[in-house]
Amino acid sequence: MPSKILIIGACGQIGSELTYKLRAIHGDDNVIASDINYSNVELVNSGIFEIVDAMDYASLNVCVEKHAIDTIYLMAAMLSATGEKYPNKAWDLNMTTLFNVLDLAKAKFINKVFWPSSIAVFGPSTPKEDTPQYTSMEPTTVYGITKQVGERWCEYYHQKYGVDVRSIRYPGIISWKTLPGGGTTDYAIEIYHKALENKTYDCFLNETSKLPMMYMEDAIKATIDIMDAKPEAIKIRSSYNLAGMSFTPVEMAESIKKHIPEFTISYSPDFRQQIADSWPKSIDDSSAREDWNWNHSFDLDATTKEMLMQLKKLISEKA
């Protein structure tokens, strides 16, 4: 029997691209996309889609039974910048959905869970360069707090109930297919759109804000790789560090200027600067590379080339 997969939060930035990739691998009928609305019309029309409120255990259970789901990718979350505006909602959404999915696995309704953590679990006391897998964590955002707590619960459910839950700490994700979703690292997506539209960009972080980033194709690859790994290879059940590249807005601007020489950048740091300042500058992901052979493909210049090429295609198609 083929694996039957449910993606929760499939209309989001990562969820949408993960849906398409998993359908290409497992077949359209074996990957069920779900969200709380029809916000991504293209994805909704691309295959089986269900309206599911993952905060409602009964609603989620009905969907799992209806489609004989054995694997869930829980991609629904309120991200860092948005979460600071609505802290109570961020806590409720991020934690309730996780408990509901873990409880489904505990009750043996499903066999395997993917839940994404984030570099937001780290804080001001964390070593900034080559942040190790095990280190001080004092997150300063509600999003980061939910991810740190979530990591502990994932490990607890694995140790106490044998739940096969797997997780990676995503850095900032760069993608041309979906618009920014309320994260602190979203400048690294906005900047490409503005470079093509206006040849200029006013960045909400300062020029020295070095942050870990990753091109979407690498993030999707890592997500699928960890889920395809044998259970004995997954030695960390809280969440794995994951790295691709690290750069500042200045370095990103210089990369863009190689393609658009007239591009200019200015800086107007807002509340997201404080969030960025609390996060690592670079990540040590040697555990992921050793345990399940993680390896990235895209550096900054390769990302810039791909982003500009794909966005130009989108603009020409709309013209």
C-alpha cells in the first residue's frame, strides 16, 4: 500500500511547494492538501484538497480516517513577525495544532509526523556563529517560544509513546513561488521583487544583519530527506539544525547588482530588527549531515540567479 500523506497548512509558503513535490513523488491521489481556507486557488485546484481546522481534533481525525492517512506534515503556524502582533493567537495556533497531531500519532491513527522548528528557538544568549546543535536557548518571540516548547514535546512523545516524529530547524526560506508570509527573514524575498519592479529596496533590517538562509528547493529536499530516512538514522527527536548559507542585506544587494547594476538599497529597521538581532548568524548542522546525509545545493549567487530568472518569467507571463 502506498503512503497516504496529509499536508496541514498546504496553502502556505513551504506547504504549497511541499505539496507539489510530494505529489510528483507519491502520486496526486496519495497526497491530500488541507488548510483553513481556499487562499491558494492554484493549489486547491491541483489535486485532492480538504478544508481542515487543525485546531479542532475531531475535524482533523475525520480527515485522517476519510483518506486513511498514515503520515502528516504539519506546516501550519503563525510566524515570527505576525506572532508578535497576536501573541495569544500565535501560541494557541502553534501549540494546539501540534498536540492534536501528536495525539493522533500516540493513538496510532497515523504512523509518522513531520513538524518544522526554526532558528527562532535560539536567543540572545546563543552563540551567534556556527550555532551548535545543543546550546543555550532563550527565545525572545512568541513564535520562538512555541517552537522551543514544541521541540520538547516532540521528544517527549517519541520517548514516552514511541511517536515517530521528525523535525528540522528551518532558517529563513527564499522562494519565488509564494509571497512572504510574515517572517523576519522575508526581506530576502521582497528584495528580489523590488529589484525587478523598482530597481530599489528599503530594507526593514540594517545592513549588518547576517542571518542563516536557504533556498526553497533545498528546504523541500531536507524535509523529504529526513522523512525518507530510516527510523534508526534519526538520532535527534527534538529538531535538527539545518543550514544552507548566511549573508547580510548588503551582500544580497551586491549579488543582485551582478544582474541589475543600477539596483540600490536603503535601510529603515523596524521592530523586526530586534528579532533578527536575537537569532544566530550561522548554523552548525553537522548532525543532520552525519545522521541522514543532508547536503545543500544553493549558495547566495545561485539563489539570486534562480530567483531573478523565475520572477522575470512570472512578470512576462502576466504582461
